[in-house]
Amino acid sequence: MCNKRKLMTSVNYTPCWGLMTFLLLTSHFPALAQNDLGLRLKTGKAGLVTFDAAKNGKSPGKNATSQLDEGKTLFEAGRFAEAVKLWEEAAAGYQRQGDIINQAWSLSYLSLTYQHLGQWQKAEKAISNSLNLLQQQKGNPAPLAVALNTQGNLKLALGKGEDALKSWQKAERAYAAAGDTVGKIGSQINQAQALQSLGFYRKAQNLLVSVNKKLQTQPDSQLKVQALQSLGVALQVLGDLQKSQEVLKQSLAISERLNSSADTSNILFRLGNTARDLQQKQVALNYYQQAAAKATHPRVEVEAQLNQLSLYTQTSQWGQAQSLLAPIKSQLDNLPPSRTSIYAAVNFARSLSQLARRDRGESAQYHQQAARVLARGVQQAENLGDMRAKAYALTELGGLYLQTQQLAEALKLTEQAQQLAEGINAADIAYQAYWQIGRIRKIQGDTKAAIVAYNLSVNALKSLRNDLVTINQDVQFSFEQSVEPVYRELVDLLLESNPSQENLKQARETIEALQLAELDNFLREACLEAKRQQIDQIDKTAAVIYPIILADRVEVIVSVPGKPISSYKTSLPKADIENSIKQMRQSLNPAYSNEERLELYQQLYDWLIRPAQPQLATSGVKTLAFVLDGSLRNLPMAALHDGKQYLIEKYSLALSPGMQLLQARSLKGENLKVITAGLSEARPGFNALPAVKLEVKKIASEVNGQLLLNETFTTANLRKAIQSKPFSILHLATHGQFSSRSDETFILTWDKKIKIKDLAELIKSRDEDKASPVELLVLSACDTAKGDNHAILGLAGVAVRSGVRSTLATLWAVKDESTAKFMAEFYKQLSQPGATKAEALRQTQLAFLQNEDFSHPFYWASFVLVGNWL
């Protein structure tokens, strides 16, 4: 379990929920269930659901009640510091009157607001005081349920997932005792997010499915609309985008039937965010346009317009972008000062900066407008006492000065932002500020100071592993643009001009950290920890090769057991590198000229291997493990050619996420037990794979195990086999695809597609006998998405998620018949005494290379082993 502070994202924060409604509808915090027993529902401005304090048998003074209500209004507006003052006074007033229930309400509200301000100790003290007061009371359990919900929110924010789960389970029981079905459902949605934070994806998914079923039986109401909306957002956070879209559309349909304009515009905005996450950019634009048109509150309208604007700039629709500038500026000018208005200003300034980069002639005008917007945001944050919003706006303002090469001003503003962010433990802002300081120092020529800043940024990112998953749901966040460059730019600095051993080691660790961050981003969850061993402890005859694509070169780090780390580079513009890699991929088509293909793969050999060949030859190295970067992941290392022979003719090969591997056992004798499942017949949308029948029957005749073929290869039968049969290898001969998106990565059974997370959970669901993990997962007919540099993460992801030691799969779809022959030969080689998985693969590839019918790399180079090769 991770134990780190979870911080609200600084990116485009959207508090699009009625204050203290039963659901909190942002993706950044769990749902806050609320009841209508202790508080009376009323419809406030813009149709938002707010609450009046119920009498609860007391007659509180008018002053305390008005302070409580005014604080809610300020909270809804994002004016948290002002809300705190009023609720502190209200809590004190109720205490003087002896009104314990309303004092407890005030303290619950205070805790939630302190959380938004990053004042964690005050938040913990306030909710503890609230719960102590309520636990002394008997009667209505509703206030206790709400306080427990707030406590759960705080515990999750502090990285205490187990404690959060317990609080929300208690809240669920309290809501049930109060007869509040909606509050109970809200608590269950919260529990799903706590379970996901602990890595229990299957349990979280099952709970959400149960919640969805309960919601279907509820009558149409505004509360059901908002419950479904919150469920849709939770599903988006968990990475189930299709289901998220489906649930949000259900919410939208009910909202439209109820003629709830405020809810309708909010849901349309959320649907736009989900569509954008699905890369459905035009669909997203349409939703944003509808959300703006139907908005009953200026906040929703301007946020929808801002997301339209950022999409227009992203897709180079400059005319449409410019047409939105005037209306957005007008809306921003009229928004009351709040965190929402400040974040909106930052969003606007970013789009203006994009326009300035595109239109050099008008860049000064755009920069000036962005600077004015940001300066006003900084001042508003100062006036509000909102240090998080101030740090965020200052970081962006410093970035604007950096863009205009006013380095002294940029550094001063960014350092101020960094100090504020550190002061409130806002690591999500601090990492951006440190990164910006590093860029400034690099331009100033102070490499040492730049490396220090970049290291601090990377350390902040490591502390945010869970939060990056959540931040990624925000439409303004891109892992490739906002996280990946931090690691790459640090590596660039570390490897400049004759790097020391210390710098080489740090560069290697940084690339491994990037690989882990990419995997977290792919799986949308962090804390995937397991007992791992160093490669040089597992296999002293294995060298690890790290090729890294930078802006002006390919850098290669080589780690050989017992030797100093070495590095070398090939200077080329990144565009030329990428173009060469694209040609290398295309040249593997049998229709391509052999001469041209060999020339290209000799070039790749020159980049990656030739400088290290003398050291490898004298070090007794038998296996090369590649930690591949970017588009290099699309290329088969087995096809590298030195002018005389292929790399596979000299070494066993494997792909690895880094220097550490899950410990494996030898696959031999009694350990070689296989569950084999395959589809040879066509299924809707998928062609038949006739040779699969021969493949799986041949495997079943060679090794012990169970066979599931065609109609017997159902999801239920596969689950039953996995949970009941001892096995070391799971062989799936079926259609499938690996993509950089986990929701688009699947394998096909007779009755359905199984997504990667479900497959991983299925494998993991068997008896948790840690002494007998699944050693090998074979995916013999699957394909990786064309041109997708991160698709190989699917192969690594299923292994890491399920605990499988290694995965054997293909980089492209190979002929059905040749695949069947390849797999039969692989198991034959794997059965040989002392054979490792990598050596069995190598011998199979060599057998194909020597076969006149299959000697072309198209037939044998596609197969890659990911993970432990022993």
C-alpha cells in the first residue's frame, strides 16, 4: 500500500457540485454522500442543490445559521479561506449555544474546506472534534454519516486507503440506519475509490457494478441524476471509459426528462471530458458546445468554452480558437474571485500561449493578454488567502516569462511559486515549479543547478504516483506533455559530455522511473509493488541495454555485471531518428527489399550494439535485456544485423522494464503444466484462425495441462480452469490487441472481450499460493496497435498486474499457419533440459531462420519475451 499524501490536482479544477450534496462530482475527490434528514434540501442559484440547517430540536441563533449558509455559498464559489472564517465563527457560536449537532456539522464543513486548502492537521483536528461530539449523541445517525464521509475523504487524501475504506463502510452503515438509500450509495462509490487506491481493482469494479444496479431501480430524481454522474466520473478514474460514457448518458437522459438544465450542462461537460479522454475530439467539442449553450451558471459556460478553446488550439483550428477569445475574456471578467476563476484564468493563459507560438506576428499581444489575466489571478488568490491557487498562477506566469526569454523575472516568479507549493505540501504544483526552474537554469548555462532542480521535480513526481493517475483524467493534463519530458530532460543533462559513473547510474535510474510512471499511467493505478531482484543477482551472464531517444541524439547506456556502466551516442535530429525507425518497421514486410531491410537494421545495430560489442564479447554475456524507449518498442531486437548475422544468432534476447525483475523458477519437468485456450472459429468482428486448432492440440499433446477450444473457451470456463488447476503457463491463442490505452487492450474469448485489467485479475484470482506463480503467459495471435509507441506497455502491464513472471507475444500479426508451427517448436525447445524461456525462444527463432519457407524476419522476429527470461 502506498502511504503518501494525495493532493488535489492544480489542473483545471472544476468544483461542479452543489455544496454538500450527496455527491461530489469532480474526479479529484471521492463522492461525499449527504442525506436529507439532518438537512433540508432546497434549490439554490443555478439549480445547485444546497442545504439549510435543520432545527434538530434546537433553535440556533440567526447569526450562526446565516454564517453556516453563507459559508456554503462561499465554498461553492471556491472561496475557501472566507468560508473557513465563517464556519469557525459558526462552530464557536453553536458551541456557546450548546447546539452539539450543528456544531458538529460546522466542524465537518471546516474539515473539508481545510482539505481543499491543504491544511491537513487542521482538517484532521476538525473532523476528530466533530466525530467526538456526534458519538456522544444518540438518535439521528445522519450527521454521523456525513462526518464519517468527510473523515474518509481526509484519510484517502493522506494516502491512508485502508482507513478511508473503514470510514466509508461505517458511513454506509450510518446511512442505512438513517434510511437514506442515496447516502448509502454515495458511500459505496467512495469505497470503490478506496479499494482502487489499494490496488483491489476487481473488488472496486464489482462494487460499482452493484451500485449501478441499485441506481437502475431508483425512481427518476435529481439525486439519481447526480449519483449516476458521480458513478460515471468514478468509472472514468478507474479507466473504464466506455462504461463511464454509458453511465453519464443515462444520467443525461434522466436529467433531460426532469428538465434540470443545471445538471444537464454539467453532465454534457463531463461527457466532453470522457470523449476527449477517448480521443474523440470532435465528439468532445460537440459536448462542450452543448454544455456552454445549456449552462445556467457562468462558471459552467466558461469552463466548457475554455475546454473548447484548448481543443481548438490542440487540433490547429486557429480561426475557431480566436472566435472564442472575446466571449471567454468577458465571462472571466464577470466571474467573482474564487479558486475556480483563478484556475480558469490559468487555463485561458495556456491557450493564449499556444496561439502566441503559432502566430509570431501577434505573439506580443497574446503574451500581454495572458500576463494580465495571470497577474489578476495572482492578486485574487492573494486577496482570498488561497496559497494553492496563488502558487499555481505564479507557476504559469513564470512560464510565460520563460516563453518570452525574460529569465530573471521567470526565475523569481517560479521560485516564489515553488516555495508556496512546498509550504502547503502541494507536490503536484511543486514538481511543475522545479521543472520550470530546471529549464531556466539550463538556459542560463548553470547545468549543476538545473540537475538539482530536475531531481527535485522527479522526486515530487515519485511521491505523486497515485495522484498522477487521477490528474490524468483531467482534460488539460497529458502524461506525454506534462510528466514524461521531466524525466527525459534530466537524462539529457546527466548524459551531456563524458558523464561520470554517478551520472550514468542516475540516468539509468531515471529511465527506469519513467518506465514505471508510464506503466502506472497505462494501468491508471500505482503501488504495483512486488518482491524483485536485481538482474545481476538473477543472471550474471545478462547485460542490460538502455537506448534513449533525445531531441538531438540516441543515447545508449550499457550495464554489464561486474563492469562499470558505459554509454555512447549517435547524434541525429529526433525527426530523422523517428523517420528511420518508421522505415525499419515497414521494411519487415516480406514485399520490402532484403537489401534495404538489412541496411536499415545494420544502422540500428550501429546505434545500439556495435560500440559495446567488444565489451560484451569479453564479458561472457549470453543474454541481452533491452529497456526500450519510445518508438524503438515497435522494433524487434532479434532482427538487428551486424553485416554478417542477426543479433539472435549471438544472444538470447528479452525486453525488461528495468534492472529489477520478478523472481522466476525453472520451467522443467513437473513444473511444465499448461492451460491452453484458443479460438479457431470466426467470432463477430473477427476472422477465423484455422491453424489455432492444430496449435493448441499440438501443445496439449506435448505438455501436461487442460485445453479449452472454441465454444469451451468462455470467460467462465477460463476462470474456472485458472482457479482450480495448478499450472505454470497460460497459453492463449486468440485474437487480441495491445494498445497504449488499457481500455483498448484485450484478448477475445468465445463470448466476449477480456480487457487487460480483467485478464490480470483473472490470473491473480486463483489460490494465492505465492510459491507457485504463473511463470509464463503466451499470447500467440495477438497484435500491437500500429504506430503505438506505448503498446508494449500492455504486455508489461498484464504481467505486473497479475504477478506473471514473463509474457511471450507478437509485435505484429503473424500468419496463422506459421504461428502454429512456431509455438509447437517453442514448447519442444522449452522441454529441453536446462532450457530458459529466452533460450527456447532463441532456438525456435533460429530453427525458423534456417527454414527456407520461414527464414524472413517477418515470420520469427515478431515474437518477444517481456520480463524474466529464465
